[in-house]
Amino acid sequence: MAHTTPTTPTIERILPTFFDEQTALVTGLARDRIVEVAESLARCVEMHGEQVLVDDDRAHLAAERVFDEHYRVARLAHADDLIYVLAIFVDPSWLPQHPSDLRAHLRMVERLVKWITRRRLVYWDEVNCALYDIEARVRQARFALRSGGAEAHRQ
């Protein structure tokens, strides 16, 4: 996160802003699926976010947790960290089994990546490998969905 500045939004600000925009566009089951993706991604950030942090941020997180053991990664991590978490979030272990839920999951990941990159919240050269990984995993999951159903993406 060498280029992160104090004005760069944290994941704690990025996710609600993005998902509020997405849920404002739909209703019913489509909205429910987006909310589920948002909740699942928030869990993923807290479960795996620490492993993508640079050493200084990991130390900062540890210091914050001395005073508040429930201090959330999302309060500290930024868009570049989120990109690396998204690469984990498209791992088969995080993908939903139901085809409609899977499509919503993949669509939200793609939209969030575009949203982050279009707002220039990340430097391409710092996250390009993770972006390519996300793109490849999304394609692989979509191919598996088309060719063998939702179970095929888990293999």
C-alpha cells in the first residue's frame, strides 16, 4: 500500500457505498442476493484480510486489537487490500452452490472491481496480478456453471 494516502477510503467505507448503489437498483430476490454477497464479502474481509495486509498495517491492526479485540480489518484496510481479498473471495471455497446465487456473486465481484478501478482507488501496477487472477477465476466459475452446473466449480 505504498501509494495509500489518508484520503484513500477504507474497506469500511468502500463496501457500504458500493453495495448501497447496487441494492438501490433492484428489488426482491435480486436485492436479497446482492445483500448476501455483501455479507459474505464482509466475512471474507475479516477472515482473510489480515493475511493481505503489509507488515506496517498488520502491526497497526495488532496494536488496535490490544485496546479493542474486535477491531475490524475493514476499518484499516484499503482498496488495494480489498482487491487481494476479492481474489480469495472468488476461490471455489467461497462460491455459493446455487446457480442464481453464484451468478450474483460473480457479477458483484466484477462490478466491484470495475467500480474500484474506475475511481482510481488502486494503482494498476500494484494489483494487476490479483486482477488477472480474479478475472480468470470468474471465467472459470462461469464456464463450470454453463458446462456442468453449480457443483462443477467446486472441483
